[in-house]
Amino acid sequence: MTPEMVVDIARRALEMVLMMAAPMLLVALFVGLFISVFQAATQIQEQTLTFIPKIVAVFVTLLFAAPWMMQKLIAFTKGIYGILPSLGGG
């Protein structure tokens, strides 16, 4: 196995991690921004107000994104298993 192959596999794995995390992180970002604007407009400065809406939004996003995420992860795993014979064992 060449160093280029290792770097390519690591790059694809990092891309997959970012792709899997992006939907939840973006939803948490926008919900947090909306709540911050709401708190600034109403002058309600309760720190715990942000946690429950963010958690609920992230779980709902995960619920809707799970089939897509599983499809992408299965395709990635099949791709890794597909190149295992060409990597050469020891």
C-alpha cells in the first residue's frame, strides 16, 4: 500500500465524517442563531432556553437524514471493502 493510497482513504473518510455531521451542525447553528435573535429582541437572557430546541431540532434532523446517511455510509463501506484486495496484505 502506497502513502498516496493511505492519504486518499483518509481524505475520503474525513469527507464522509463532515458530510454526516453537516446536517445536524447546520440545523443547530440556525436554531441557535434564531434563539439568540429571539433572546435579544425579548431581552430574555435564560441560558437554558437554547438547549431543548437545539436538541429537538438535531434529533428531528437526524430522523429525517438517517436514510440518506445510511445509504452514504453503506456505499463508503462497500467501496473500502472493494479496494481491500488491491491494498496487499503485508
